[in-house]
Amino acid sequence: MGLENQWVDTAIMWGADYYGVADLSAAQDAILEQGGAEIAEYPRSISIGIALFHPIVNQLPRRKERAVAVGYRSHCYDIINARLDLIISRIASVLQHGGHRAYPVAASRRVDDDGICGIFSHKLSAHLAGLGWIGKNCLLITPDRGPRVRWATVLTDAPLQAKSRPMDERCGDCRDCIDICPVKAFTGRPFRAKEPRAYRFDARKCDGYFSKMKKDDEETAVCGLCLYTCPHGRQ
């Protein structure tokens, strides 16, 4: 069995709903700025996504109810992040056993408190892999489930083929995510690869909102309204 089939079979076997390969050459400057030279030296990435559960996401307008918040944080965040991390760890092992370098990037781990970001952008990888577009809510929007998907990534030098092109933005004139945000963190500006995230999203407003909720009760600190309200994939 070839390497391509091995990693795909591993992804499917362990529950991935989305998977694809991205050529990272077009995003090297942004990757270097965010993650540094060791991260930017990988020429390709594998994106893995797991869909969230619609009945739980649909409860988010009542997120201040403890049962809703605990259910979302558990089954649409913590557990799915753990499932993603297991999948990318297994895929990284497949690639390494095949004689290639592989760097699994955890599903949701902040490493830069000033930039409020991880070491690598999962949504950028998924966008370049042709799995969706980056919306006005700064989330990866899939055509079928919208932003109701969580992501993780494996960086690699394995000679894998990127089979899909990045999708064009399909948000149009929609402002649902902008209008629903409790702290008005989104500017409404569409994604442009060469522009800083700050043009579209005030991460400090969002982070401050979560910090305030965590002081009250960390277990029930959830929002997700920009994810809930997106008409793409809403059920």
C-alpha cells in the first residue's frame, strides 16, 4: 500500500470527516511570521477535520445555561480536540515510518499570548487544501457544514500531492457573524492572504470576553455564536 493510501486510510479509520493535502509554498511568509523557521521549512501539510454535532451547536444561543455550556465544551471542544490529536499523531507515525519528517500540530493550543494564536494556522492549511474558505468570522467555512468543524494539521516533507485548489470566498454580503458577536470583534472585511488578521478580527476583544467568563466559571465559558449563526451548514 502506498503512502498516500496509508495516511488516508488512517484518517478515515479513526474518524476524520475531512482530510486533504496543502501545498504551503504560497503562504511561507505568513507561516514563518507565526511559527518561525522550523515550522516554515515544511513544504506541505495534511489537514484533518471532524464535524461538530448540530443539536449541541444549535443550543448555543442558550449558552449561559450550564447544561448547554458543559455539553458544548465537552463534546464540541475538548473531546473532539482529543480525537483530532490522536488522528494526526497516528498519521505522523505513518509518515515517519515511511522515512519522512512529520510534525503534528495540536488541534487547539495557544503558544503566543501576545498574538493570541497557535504555532500554525489550521484554517490556513485547510483552506489551501481546498476544504473550504476563510470567512468573515475568521473561521474555515466548509460548503456542507459551514464552520461547524474543528481542525488539526500534520506538517510534512513527504511527497504528497495537493489535489484541490483553495476555494473562493462565498460569504458575499452576509453579516450574520458580525452582527451576533457580543463584543463586535469582527470588522466584516473579507479574508485576503496578504493582510494581517487584525484587519478582520480583534482577537483581544474576543479573548477578553472569554477571560471574563472564565473568572465566573471556567467550565461554562463558551461562546461560539459566530459558528452557530453562519448560514453555511446551519441546521
